[in-house]
Amino acid sequence: MRETILVVDDNEINRDTLRFAFEDSYNVLEAENGLEALKIIDSQKISAVLLDLTMPVMDGIEVLEKMNESGKIVHIPVFIITGENQQDKLMKPYKLGAVDVITKPYFINFVQCRVGNIIELYRHRNDLEEIVNEQVERLSAMNLSMVETLATLIEFRDCESGEHVKRIRGLTKILMTAVCDMYPEYHKLRSEIDKIVMASVLHDVGKISIPDNILQKPGRLTKEEFEIMKSHTTKGCEILSEIPDIIDNDIYNYSYDICRHHHERWDGRGYPDGLKGDEITIWSQVVAVADVYDALTSPRVYKAAFTHEKAVNMITNNECGVFNPKILNVFNACIDKIRRD
């Protein structure tokens, strides 16, 4: 299928000249001004734009600015066709992403070669980018499969954890996304949030090493038993330390940190390291709140499920340990999304 070039110029003779130059090799579309050009760029696959600078309605600079805003300038090469020859005026199109400036008068054969070579270069670059994106998606799917396989191991030891880890993933996504939106100091890219969400699934992997008589005890744990239960944080890290090469390095680091620190508390009275305040990473703080909420609202061998309202009151009143006030603000802001029916 032939590729498409868009010629944008308010002068019909100029458009005709460029159309005749390229119509044997490409489909050629025409626009009289920048506004028409943007409508075409938004609705069709364009391989290159030949753009005049001085036009009514919307000029070439405005077109470049709009293409920058939409991100299309990254994938579509733009050639400026102009009679302008002052350097300071020609620098702005370059800074806005134009790949070349072709000044009038020009030799048609020369323009054909320059445009054709750049289109070929962009085609290969875009194809390579698509291949890389596909590889990233496959790797991401593989990482998710690895993480979920590890998480299901917990189900064989703790009958609650199978559904628990799935709910933690959902709660972590809600809270972590809101934290990043509400507090710029904790901002993370969406791709990083996805990795944190994936890593949260492994927060309790260390429970594999806890004896059944403690893990499934219907009553209150003794002091000695509780110390053993607390060791699931460090035992989980020992398990993870055996598998760093089979999952994404970032996911491994997030998993390790969350596994060790999801029972730390803002006032330093958590475990295993007694961290306090922002010594605890924001993702471990988020998973801590998600973990407590789900534990409170789920039935356990040692208790019935609390209502949503009761769980919220216990968390906000620090009955389950002290949490970062900013995390609690986010938690309360997300109550409707968090509520379990």
C-alpha cells in the first residue's frame, strides 16, 4: 500500500508543484491552512508533511506546536517549505521538531530525494519501535505470570491468601494512583505504578515458611508465636533473593521492599526494622494500608469480618498502627472505590 504525503500551503501553484513531484510514488493530500492540515493528520496515517510557514487561519509554527502537544511530531517527519532565509526565523521550526527546512526556489529532484530518504528512515524507526513495544508487552506478561505463580504458592499454606493477594493488587492500584495524583512529591509514572501493583502481590510470600499451627491458629497468638509470624517479612525476602533473575529488576526491587516493610508503621513501631516516617518507601506504606483494610474486612480463622465502616474507623483512629497522614487522606478520598460490597 502506498504511503501518504500531506502538502500544506495556501498557494495552489505551490501545492500543484509538490503534488506533481510526489504523486507517482505516494498518495498526496493537500491542505490550504494549518487547521485543515491538523484535521487530516488526526484522521489519517501520514508518512510526511510538507509544511509552509506563512498561511491564513493557522500558520506552520502553530501546526508544529499542536503536533508537539499531541506527540505526533515524534512519528511524522515535517519538512518546512519556505522562502524565508533568515536564520533566527528558521531555528524555531527546528526547535519544534521539523526534520528539514527546504527553501524556495528548490530543485524538485533534490526535494524528492530528501523527503524519500527521511520517510524511509522514519518507517524503519517506527517499525523498530513497534517491535520493541511488542517485546516489552511480552516481557510484562511473562513477569506477571511469574509473579502470580509465586503468589499462588501461598494458597497452599494459607486458605485466605489466594483471594487476599488479588484484592491487595486492586487496592494498591487505587491507592498508589491517588497518592501520585494528590501528592507531587510521591509522583511515579504510570508504568512504575503498574510495577508496584504487580509487586504487591508478593507481600506475603514469606508465609510459605510459617508453620501451619501458627498460620492457621484460630485463637490469639502467644508472644513467641507472634515473633515467628512476624518473620514472614524477612523469610519472604530470603525467598525472593533466590529469584532475582527471573523477573524484571524493578519489580524484584519493589517486591523485596514491600515484602520486608509492609508491616512498618509511621511512628516507628512496626517490624522488622522499626523504620519510621518516610524511611518507609511510599509503596510499602500504601501496601500496608491496603493489607490492613483487607485483613479487617475479610474473615480469618481467628475472627469474623469487620464491616467497611468499622475497618475505616479502626484505620483512621490508628487502632492498627499509625499511618502516614497523607496516606490516610488518600484512603479517605478513595473510600467509594475501596468499599467492599
